[in-house]
Amino acid sequence: MDRQVSCERCLKELQTDLGWKSLSLPDPPCILRPEAHEGDPGDGAALVGFLSAIRAHRVQVAGAAELDYLNAHPGDFASFLTDRLQLLVLADGVALADEFWRQLENRKVAIFATQQPALSVLVRVQHYLQGAMAPKQLLHGVLVDVLGVGILLQGEAGIGKSELALELVSRNHRLVADDSVLCVREAPGVVTGHCPPALQNFMEVRGLGIVNIRELFGAAAIVNSKRIRLVIEIRDMREMEMADLDRLHGQVDHFPILGVDFARLRLPVSPARNLAVLVEAAARRQYVKESGTDMLADFDAQFRLTVNSPL
């Protein structure tokens, strides 16, 4: 998905937080994009920084300290005004000298101004661009929050993913997204699932049609996003395939999302199996596993101790 943010969008979406205004918005509008390096797709936070002669940033924040320095050393302004600079944010309510203003306008640099402290502006803009430019991927599936564990349910169309999610919600778990899940890699090894705005609160259940989960179960049944920690694939398996399953490990492999590998558990569907209970147990097992406990190793140690102990 496209990883870019215009200065106009940045101005609009941070207006409430930063209370800033545009002093200069060049035409054509500036477009901020992450700068990729070898083996690294880059991120939005790296584009933002204070005025620096060491590293030139696409977005620079200048507060009282920076303007005091430039006013005392006007000859150094050229070293800060690089071809990379696209947006200058004036914080602390400071104002630019006329000579600096003319140089910025000639270079077609966008200028925003705010009364907010410079450090607060820096942190907020970094956080915003980090999220806006994070790698994204749209996946088919259902994302649920089960006992605090984000579980992505996958499987063929009509296998019963939505019905399973509906049963989990009725057991006081929470729905994030049905049918389509917007995955965002927010940090190394961290992928968060979101619901596309058009599908927020709604679920399609075969036989019932479209249902509004918020209206049926209340606001507590919906969560806007959740970190994905486990993938469960629902599969329609024959009895012979059921017999071939690994009784100790289950059927587990890995499923990559945005370059991050997640454990994928494949649960077979059969009339006698309560999938909601199995998903709850899988969530508990994932939590225990992340806490550092290996239940299979504990079982093996207990088994060996019992077999080798004298009667």
C-alpha cells in the first residue's frame, strides 16, 4: 500500500493536537515519503528532527533555542537549508527573520507555526508519520481479541470464521475486524490489525446477513485495533487427515505478515469439536508460551521422570 503523506494531510490531521497553522504551503504540494535503505524500508519517524548540521531532515522543528542560535549566527542558516528540507515547523511561538523567510520561500519549503513546545511537536509529528508511513497489508480473515491475545482467523470462504467470531463475542471476547483486516507493521516484529473504516462494527454472518456487533453486544464487544500474536486457520479435514495430525504438537507452521513470521495453528472442523473453546485454549497457550513456559517440554520432563522412576 502507498506509503506517503502530503503536508496538507499532516496539517489537517494534527490540527487538533498541535493547534498549528500554515504560514506557507507551496504549489505543487510537498509529499513526504520514507527513505528506504538497503534491507530497510525506512520509517516516517526518521524524517523528523531538530535543526542539525550533522543530519538533514525532511521535516525540521525549530523552537526558541534553534531560532536564538540562527539569529546569533545567520551565516549558518545555509547549512541547515538543504535540498532535502520540505517542511519547517516553528514551535514555541517563534517567528522567522525576513531573510530566512525569503530563502525558505525560494526553496518552496512549507512552513507551519504553533505555540506548542518544540519537543512536544517533535514527538507528536514523529509518532504520526511513523504510523502514517508504516508498511500496510490488507488480509482476508477475521481478527478477534481473545483474553488479550490478538488472533487472526483464516480459512476458506464459508468455513465458519464469522460464526466462530460471533460465538467468541458472545463469550465476552472482542471483535476487531470481520472479512478484511488492515495489518500495520508499527515496529520491528510488531504487527497491529485494524478494521477498515467502511466495515467498522459490522459482521456478515451467513444466514443472518449483516449484523452490527456494537448494537447487539455493546461497545465493549468492539476494539479498534489489536496486536496480532497468533494465526489460526480453520480447515475442513477428513477423518483420515485428522488421524494423521501430530498428537503432541498439533499442526503448526508459520505465516508471514509484512515480513514478520507468526505461528499458525491449523484447527480441523468436525461436528464434535467446539472451536470457540479451542480458540480460547490456544489464546491461553500463546500467553503462557510468551511468558516463557514450554508446556511440551514440561510434559516430556514429567513423562521421563515417571517412566524412569522406580515403583
